[in-house]
Amino acid sequence: MKPKKVLVVDDSKLLHRMFEMMLRGFPLVHAFDGREALDRLAEHKDIELILLDINMPRMNGLEFLNAVKAHPEFARIPVVIITTEGTEDDTERGMQAGAAAYVKKPFRNEELLGVINRLTASPAA
Amino acid sequence: MAAREQLPPRPGSALDELRAALDRAAALAREIESRPEGAGELKSRLADVESDREELSTKLAEYEHQVQRLMNLYVATYQLHATLDPGEVQATIAEIAINLLGAERFVLLFWRTSADGTRSGDCEIAFAQGMEEDQSGLYLNSAYVGGDSVVDATLADGVLRIGPFDGSPALACVPLTVQGATVGALVILKLFDHKEMLRAEDRDLLDLIAAHAASALFAARDYSVTDRKLKTLESLVALVRRQ
């Protein structure tokens, strides 16, 4: 099932443009750091998936993820971490913080789409 | 009476019917005998279908691969020319290197130029990523000091070089050209650990950077300088009018 809205949180304009191209047909909401992403979440109650970078100014991805998981209203939203931080420790840290999946940049379109399809098809999502 | 009505209309017809029944039986037997061959044919057709499916699957993977390549190229080109802010163009070059190529350590070099536009001798580092851990000693005080044969060659002849190379820490050296002149280079020194090497499709992006990055940056710088001059003139005119 297609998510109603997808929140893209990344400080790279290039990546936002890439997601617009790749996820045509998915209504996207854009944010460039964690704080802005929290504002967008409060504005758009129908966000059903979050694509999250880690290295960002003001509030980084892990801080944002902790804030989301601590919020009763947002905690159920699956979060996909998409980052250049590719070590096993990084992945474990992200998954322990509550991410539903971890994708390393640079990624292949089908890899990310596969993750999104898996998460949005799952009843838990 | 009822049994009589069921009799064949003439004596010979019973034999005919029996013969026809035998013929049908023979035909059925032949059909049954031929079934293994039919199954073989079905198996052969199934194998053909499987082979077609595999071929289509391979073509689909190739198609997806091409779509990804084109999408990367489109997005990179679009973003390079989407702004007239030199800082943003520089950031876009860095974003392409990090997010699309998987570069962890790299430098963006430009020849220093004097006011009249002639080269002043050395290359300045316009942007650097991950250089805190660089041990080469080639990049000091915001400048490339020279001595890397690959970088020197690219800066001299404007040819894209993809390594790894013996005797050079560079993995790739991308010339930055404007109207055929090499004005600098993007030197990729290390990839992220999860990206083992530059792939064939990365070459397209490196070519694109070579062709577009410098022109986008120079256009933005020219615009920035012109805009600053225009604003200075406008404020001067406004000042004169007030007096």
C-alpha cells in the first residue's frame, strides 16, 4: 500500500531532487534538518514514512529519531535511515534507536524502493 | 418392446458402430501413447518460457540500471545549474561526490588567478572533505603544493584519470574545464568503506563534473561579481540623487 505522505529529511538539495525523481507518485514533504522535520511532522498528520539522513545541521538524524520515537503520536511511523555512515556500529546504533531499515549512500533505486515497498506492505507499518 | 426399440436400425450398423468404437479406442490409445511426447513438448515450451523470463529479467535489470544512470546525470546537471550562488554550486559538487559517487575524502582545486585572469602559479583548495586524516602532505595551507604525478598531469592536460594508481593517493582526478581550458580539478582520495571501487557508471558522473562543474561555478562567480558591482553602482546613484 502506498504511504499517504513521505517525509524526506536531508540537508542535501541534490538528494531531495533525487527523491522527487525516484518517488514520483509519492506525495513528499521536505525538511533539511531534524528541527524542521519535527515541525513538518506536526503540520502533516498523514505522514506515513520518513526517509532520514544522519549528518545534518541543528538537529542530526539520530536526535530526530529519538524525538520521534519518544512522541506517542509519531512513534509508529517507520523511519528509513539513508546515510553515508556505513559501519556496522553505525547501522546498529540506528536500528537500536528505532529505525525500521538502514540504507547506505550511494544507494541503488531498486534497493530503496524495495525497502519502501517492504515497509509499507507490512501490517506493522 | 423397449429392448427392440434399442436395437440398431439394421444388422450391419451394429458392426459399424463396433468398428467405429474400436477406431476411437485405437485413436485414444495412440493419443495416450503420444502423451509422453506431449509432456516433452510442454517441458520444452516451459524451458523456452523460463529462458525468455530470465532474458526479460536481465533486460529489466539493465533498464533499471540505465534509468539510475540517467537519473543521476539529470539530477546532478539540474542541481549544478539551478543556482547562481557560487557557494551553492560548490556545495552541489561536494554533494555529487559524496552522495552519488561515495567519496569520503576529496579536494576541489582551482588555479589561482590574478586580477587580469592569468594563472598565478599554484592551485588553491576551494573545498575539501575528510582531509583532516590526509597524511600525504600534498595539500597544505589551503593549497595543493604539487608533486602528485596524476594530479599534475590532469591539471596540465585536462584528461580524466581513474585509478587506483601506483605512486599516487588519488583514486580519480577529474579536470574542471571551461571553454576547453583546465581551470582546476576534483581529486577523489578515498571512497566510503562500503563502496569498494568506482564503477563504470561513475565515469558518466565524473565526465559530467568535468564538463559542467567549472562552468556552473564560473557562471555563478561572474554573476555574483556583476551583481555586487551593480548593487554598488545603484547605491552610488541613489546617494548622488539624494544630494
